[in-house]
Amino acid sequence: MRHLLRLSLLGLLAGGTLAGCASTPGPQASLDGGPRSIVLHHPASGETVSVTYRRADGYDLQALDRIATLFRDRRTGETVPVDPTLVELLADLRDRCGAGPDTPVHITSGYRSPLTNVTLARSNPNVAENSYHLRGQAADISIPGVPPRRLADEAAALQRGGYALYPHTGHVHVDTGPVRTWSPKGGDPRILEARATPAKAASGKAVAAKPAPAAPRTQVASAEPAPSKRPPAKAAPASAKGNDGDLARVRMVLASLKEQPEPAAKKKP
């Protein structure tokens, strides 16, 4: 199978195209500068490939074959030729980020078979139906010591294909398709599940989460007016003459009540 892969890749390079390339590919990397090397690492499996993939007379087919093996579909084991301009893009990103030539570029996802892509798309809204991962033209990457935002910014500056930063996983997608970018959909569901899990007491029983305190009001128009701090005004003292008049009226009412006869007691039936 390796022999067939080399023959297939040789024919593609001789024809100047790659199988499955986009109809409107992004700008291609220059092949000037002589030999070039790269170190690729697959974190999940621990595999590392360190090769000189380009020499003075062109690409090294054996080196590209080793890169394709590291890029293989990890579910099915299928392998396809990796676009050499994608390898050039990875090396350029490493250099632009200030990483040394021996710094490994981590490949978290390389080639995806149609079966794997369909399976992932069922549970992940960020998996495209016609992904460049299906063509050996895309990689999800990270570089130790390089912030993902810096890596994405350098990919944007190169303008050599698609790129997108995925903050919830810390990787950057790059491909050799048309120049474009996008915003990832949603986030890591594991983070959401962790936040929704109720806290546990020392006994192991779930403890109901305390309600969050109410947010302070920020709209002045809807806020209730503050109570006045002024003491209540004292009633003005009535004049002595006014008091005497009131007392006189009260005495007259009481006297008239005394003069009225008491009502007769009602007999019980």
C-alpha cells in the first residue's frame, strides 16, 4: 500500500495538482530556499515524525509518506497523500511564531475518512460536511509555547487558506482551501456539564446550589426613589384661645349626655 501511495503522490506532483483540491485554492507557498524540515507530533498516540520533507531537487516522497502515516484516520487507519503546501504552511506558521525548527507541531486531527467525518458531524456542529480534512488538505494544530490566538493571527496574516481558532479546545484549524475564516459553533459540552453538576457535601450527597444574589439595578429610571433623610415637620402649636374653645365644646357635649334619661332595660322574651 505504501508503494501505491508513493506512485499516486508522484503522479499528483508531476501533474501540478492534488486530488480533491478546491476549485479555487488559496495562494501557494514558494518552494525557494532549498531543504526544509519539520517535526510533527500526534498527542493522543504519542507518535512523532521528524523529516526533511523538501530537498534541493524537490519533495522527498518517503518523508511525505511518513507524514501521511501520522496524518492517517485514527478510527479506520486509512491514509491519503497530504497536500505538500499544507506541510509548507505548518512550517511557515512555526517559523513566524518564533518557534525553533525542532519544535513539534501538534496534529490533533489530520485526515478524516468519509465514515469518520459523518460520524463526527452527528455530534459536533463544527464538522463540515465537505471538510478539507477529507482531502488531506487540513489539520487541527497547536504549537507548545505559542498562544492559540497568536497562531491564528499568523495564519490570518499569511492568507494561504482557511483558518479558525477554537478557544474551547485551544487548537487552530488551517487548510489550503480558499482564504476564509469563521466562528466556531457552541463550546465544549464537557465544560457545560461540569458547571451544571451539583456540588457534593463530605457525606457524598448532592447539595442544592445556592441561588445567585440578585444583580444590582443599573437603570436609574426604574430605581425606587430613596427615602428622605429630613425629620418629619412638627405640627405648629395651637393658640391658647383655640384650645379653650375646643374644651368648651367638649364640656357641653358631656353635659347634654348626662341630662338624657337612661334607656329602659329590655325584658327577656
